[in-house]
Amino acid sequence: HSKMDPIGFDLENFDAIGNWREKEGKSPIDASGKLPDGRAFNGPVELARMLRAQDSAFAECLAEKMMTYALGRGIEAHDRPALKKITGAVAAGKYRFSSLALEIVKSMPFQMRRGD
């Protein structure tokens, strides 16, 4: 929770269906937090700005999670070169999700996976 709670609290201004709110009942919402690396933010706009400044880190994380899902198993050491290649291609593709999906499908770990 220590890694995810600050980001979740930052999104507290949004209710369950995505409407913006300033208060929870009678109490004002505190949408401030700190990332695990110690950088502080206040509200979703600041958090989004901070995350956009790290396109490559976000792409690496998303590629790893999507690859895990696509392979149906955890990422292993021999998958790392393919992930690095995927992340580079995604950056060249202007971080489009379609480029991520295509690169995963074209990767050796995906094409050589075994079904149960």
C-alpha cells in the first residue's frame, strides 16, 4: 500500500463514477501525496505532469505488465532483452498503445510461448 496509496489518494477528487468533487461529506479532500522516490505532488494535474515527464519509465512498466499478461507467466531474465526492444520500439512509435501491442505480438517470448 505504501507505493499505491499516495497515487490513489491523489485521485480522491473523483467519485465512484468519475465526477469531480471538492469534499468528502463535510471535509475537504486532501489530494496531495508523495511518490516512492520522495517527489511530492498536489492533485491529479501535478501527478499527470510528473508521470508524463517519465514516458520511458511508464512504457517499461506497462510493457512488463502487458507482457506478463500476454505470456500467462511472470517475466524471467531471458525476457529482458525482448522487453528492452519492445520499450524502444514503443518510444519510436510515440508511446502509442497500438505500437506496444504490436511489438509484444512480434516478440520472441510471445511467439515461442507454450500453451497448456
